[in-house]
Amino acid sequence: MTGAMAHPGPLPAALTELDRTLVMGVLNVTPDSFSDGGSWFDPAAAIAHGHDLLTQGADILDVGGESTRPGAPRVDQTEELRRVIPVISELAKAGAVVSVDTTRADVARAAVSAGAQIINDVSGGLADRDMPAVAAESGKVFIAMHWRGHATEMDFREDYDDVLADVSAELLARVARLLEVGVNPRQIVLDPGLGFSKIGANNWPLLAHTRDLAALGFPLLVGASRKRFLGQLMAGPDGTAATPTERDHATAAISALAAGAGAWCVRVHDVAPSAAAVRVAAAWRAAY
């Protein structure tokens, strides 16, 4: 494997010693997720689904309590905490490596206290100015995604001269800010933010240049799962976009290609096909 795949940061040895791309299973504890329609909104159902994702081959469980689908309204912090903390606590107690998907510093802090080992902030620390400090204080893996605004406004901010160059520059600007406040570079993971201020065609150059993004100097998370641009790609003869679950085969294909190009981790809803895909990619590369 290339060095870009290995993550040197504060992860359990069971993950850092794996000679392959990791698989992060999405666990939405929301009533309005675009991908699963709130199937796991009940805490007991979410915890059970988390165990199921582990059985399917997830290395990490990404627990989120606020939908980031285009146009989604924000939930208040108290509700977000109510949704995610019991789920994180129970899954962490069971030995799962848990990530909290949040843009709020107080939620991230509470999640770490409950056992989360990763903070996955889709805003890269822009939505809450206290988040970089929480990342630094926690010492946990911090995933900084390319972001230009919350769900209600992101589709209006798709303006790029060169999407690869612009996203790379904006991600490195986030890194610079994180380092300024004391985040250890070994904590940082980057995410190009597929689907965020990137409605359709602008996603493909980022995927095609996964190797270049992975060469920015930080591990790379690829989160293409069930995104709109895959629905457009897999549209039916009448032009109707494929439904979220109909995009899972395309997602698995991206997982294999991303793994082959050096991604540290892929974030997916349907775990089993991507768990197989990253293993195929690892075997393929090892035999080269």
C-alpha cells in the first residue's frame, strides 16, 4: 500500500495496522436523512444497526444527529446531543471505533467524553469557531471536510475556477488554521466534500484526482455514498434519478477505485459491498 493510506494518528492499533483502506459505516440518528428516511432514529434501532454495520465489515461507525442533505434545516444543540450521545456511548462501550458527525464544538466534546475516537466535522471547523480548539484539546482524529455553507445554502455556492485546485487550496487553508490552534498534524484527515457545494459534474474531477488529493500530505476520506451525482449517473431511460439505495452499486465501484488510488477511508451506507471492494483493491495492489 502507499503511505497515503496509512494513518499515523491516534487510532487503535487494530486499524492502523490494517494494510488496506478503511470502511466507515454511516449511522444517521435523524428523522430526515436523504438516504434512509429516519430508519435508525430510535436509539435502540440505531445501536442495533451499528452492530449490524460492524458485522458487515465496518471499521468505524460515524454517528450523526443532524441531516446535511441539501436544504435540510438545522436542529438545535440539545436535540442533537439527545440523539447521538446514548448511541455513541453504547457502541463505544461495546468496543466499536466511533466517529461523531457534527459541526458543533460542544457536541464533539460530549461525544469524545462518551467514547468517540474521531470527530468528523463537515465544516472543517468553520461552522463553530470553538471546534478547532476542541480538536486540539481532545487529541482525537479530526476529519476536516471541504465546506462552503450549511445545507440550506451550499447549493448556491458552487463556483469554481478549477474545482480540484480550489478545493485543495481551501482544504489546506483549513489545515493551516487547525495547526495554528494546536491541532497535531497527525490528527488531521481531509475530505473533499463530495456533494457539498458540488451538485453534479464537479464531483468527478475530485474523484478522478483522488491520488492527488491523497498526496496533499494528509489521509483522505472519500464520502461518495448515495450522493446526488450518482443518482444522476444511474438515471433511468426517462431521466429520473436513481433512488439513494439504487446508487449502492456505483458507491461500491467508487470505493474500489478510491482504495486503489490511496484513500485512507471510504464512508458508506451499505457496508458489505464496500468492505469487499477495499479488500479486492488491497489484494490487487499487493500482487502488482
